[in-house]
Amino acid sequence: MTNSHGLAMSWEEWGKHDAVALADLVRAGTVAASELCAQAAAGVARIDPQLEAVLGLYDDVVADPDKDRPSREGRLYGVPMFLKDLGSGLAGRKQESGSKLFKDHVLETTDPLVDNYLSAGLVPLGRSTTPEFGMTFDTATDYLGRVKVTHNPWKLERTPGGSSGGSAAAVAAGIVPISMSSDGGGSTRIPASFCGLVGLKATRGRVPRPLSQSEYATRISIDGVVTRTVRDTAAAYDYLTRIPNGGSFMTIGGRSISYAQAVERDPGRLAIGLSTGMWGRAAPTDPEVIDHVRGVAALLEGLGHDIIEIAEENICDWQALWSAYTINWVGSRAQFATTSRERGLVPERLADYLGPMVYRHYLAAARYDKFDIWKMMAQNNTVTRQFGRLMERVDVLLTPTMAIRVPHANGPYSLLREEELDPWLARLCDACRYTMPANETGLPAISVPAGLDHDGLPIGVQFYGNFCCEDLLLQLAAQIERARPEWFGAVPPVHVTRSL
């Protein structure tokens, strides 16, 4: 099965297939895994010069997709993906975390999450871009001898989001149907929103952490995937949620149902909370974003669900939430001193190895002491229990994914800006007011597409679920996908199917 370009299928055919569909072709013997990898590699050559989403391909995997031993029994065997250049990684492969501090760093061990990708049969084909240490949602770096800015395939002057920006841009543009993400403040859900994709952040402890980390030390972050279809996310999470013995510090129990099976049926009638308020921040939410969220609420009401307006003062102590998140977000950057020594550097030289805004985070970490850490832990306890009580009143909570529409690339949220930290961080938290609380509390949340704004850019909406209720979030997302299929897998102007 080859076309005139020597590829397994035309770009039009390629663009119509999600990961499940491609894996079905491999299983049926219609195409080979090597052909899928060759097509994805050709997709990189075809449009990545415009996107700058891919840091590099693994040439040995392009030649032999079984090089890293993906399971032939996995549901997604043969489907190529990219590993985000941050977080869980693959032994023998480079991982630089978007930073000069880790330039040319090669991993010695494979993390449990990547083992899960391989168990699913996914084929890591290369690395996707991320901002330095994933510390913003604007994917721009300056450690490779030039400024490298990842672009949104819907409008190249805009950011695809982040910190999983490279993965999201590659998936939205049709290079691959699925790619690795991670989420410490919205870094799966934000690029999903900005690129018109599906992005699930699972419950804390549901997905294994990298071997060097634990849910205690890095409570806010969790790895995942970005996809174009709900069933791809569901199929992947049937594998991603496998925790090896000793692989998690938080025992939350196994799943009672396959996510892939769950999304085949609609959920029952749900009590859906609705909130588009300030959430303790100063700047208002973009009115067009609110309009889209309320449009989704109306859709859900028409599907038989009950919509309940939630007053934001009834959600949590917002001052406590933002204090806890900020202390953790900034205070944890003190670790760069230890990291620098491990890399053979003295901390006094960190200014030469960190970007301007990341370095300001490091300096600001000195504001906090052990008493602030105890304060942070007490505040986390308070707001997590408050969100827990809210989720006893509703089945899910509907919010915007982001308080803003898609901003310019390397713009006001870039880590490369020469600006004081406090106003920059306040702007970041204002924009991410609806995503960051899920990281602070550990609740699961999913972003799904909700159409385009007046500039032709995607807007996503977000659903919070109760702890360990990823299956319900996926069911609801699939119900929306069936009701509004045009919102999912929409083709942006920069796409492998478009003439260049």
C-alpha cells in the first residue's frame, strides 16, 4: 500500500486516521509499523520547518520501529508519537528539558510511564519541544544557539500553548495522532485548548511519576497525552495508569473499568456545576471564552444534564489556594542550586545556564523558608478538602480551560522576557486560574474543543471530575464529541493535508 510519493497512504488518508484507526490498520496487515513511522517522519520534514515543534527524530527508530521494543500486543502498536523533552524519559535518549543546564543530557534509565507507552505499542519517534523546565505555556527557548519558537498551526504567529507545546502542535498539524504531554499547571490542558485537542490531566497518583520524583516532592505535575479524539485518549490511559510495584507513593486503587469501553456509552444524567468567575484573580476572563463555555453548558442541558451555577466564593479559599500554589511554584526552584552542583557547576554561575525568567524564579525562591513550607502544606490541605466538598455536590464542574484566548508566540508569557518576576507570574496565574487548582488539589480535569473564536483560533472548555473519576470525564467528553464532531479533529491552515 504505497502512493506516488512512496508513502503508505496519501496525506488526506493519513489525516483522517486517529491512533486507534492506524493501529487497526497495522493489526490487519494493511500497513506496517515501519510505514507509519516513515510517514510521520515525512510529515516532520513537510511542515515542521513552519512549526518548530520537533527537536529531532530517532533515526534508528525510523529505520526499525521495534528498536525500543514496543509491545506488538498493545492496542496502539505501531503508532508513532513524540516524547516531550521533559519529565518521563527513555534510556539512551537525549532529554534537555528546554535548558542549557541540561544540554546534551542523556537518560540512563527508562521511566515507568514510558514503559507504559511501550506497553501500549506506541513508538517514540523523537522529541517534542517544551519551554525551559515547563515553567510557562509559551513554548520558546534559547539554548540551541538561537531562539526556537514553536508555532500554532492555526495561526503561526500564535503560541500552541505549553508546556507540551511541541506535542500539541505536531498532533494538531497531523504529523502524529498522539503525543506525550505533562501537566504541572495546565501543561496538557492548555495546549489542548489552544490547538483544538483533547487533553486529560489524571488524578494525582493515577499515572506513575519519573523514577527520580514522587507525588510528595512534586505534587502538582502528572504526565499524559494530547490527542485529536477522545477514544485515543481513553485507549492510551488504559495503559498509562498501570503503576509498577513501588512506582507510586500514593495508592489510589486500580480502575474498575476500561476507559476505552467506558467512552462507548453516554454517561447518565449528571449534575454539572458551572463557574466562569474570577477564581481569586484580578483580571477578568475573556468574554468570548465565557460565551463558549456557556454554549457548551446549553448543549449539555439539551443532552439531559442539569446545569448548576456555582458561586466562586462557595468553591474554596482562593487566597489560600494561590498562596500555596505560588510558594510551591517559586520556592521549589531552589533545587536549581543542587542541580547545578550535580551538573558540575557552582550555583553562582546559574545565570549563564538558565533563561532570564527561570533565573528570576531561582532568585525569588530565597523568599521562602521552612515556615512557608508548613504554611503551604496547611493551605493545600484546606483547599483540597474544600474542592472535595464541592465535588460531593456536583458530578463534574464546567469551567473555561483558559481565561484568555490564544496569545502571540514568544509574547507576554514567554520565559525569555526581560521583566520583573512578580508581574509576569501574576499574569501567568491570571491566565491559568482555571487549570492550576486541579494541580494543587490533585483532582482530574479534561480540556475538550468547543469551536473557534472570531479570529479562527480554538477555544477549549474544561471539566473537573471527582477524585479517580477519569472514566466519567472521558464519557462526558465522548458524548460532546458525538454531539459536536466538527469541534474535534478540525484541520488547521498548517496541516500535512494542506498544499505548501
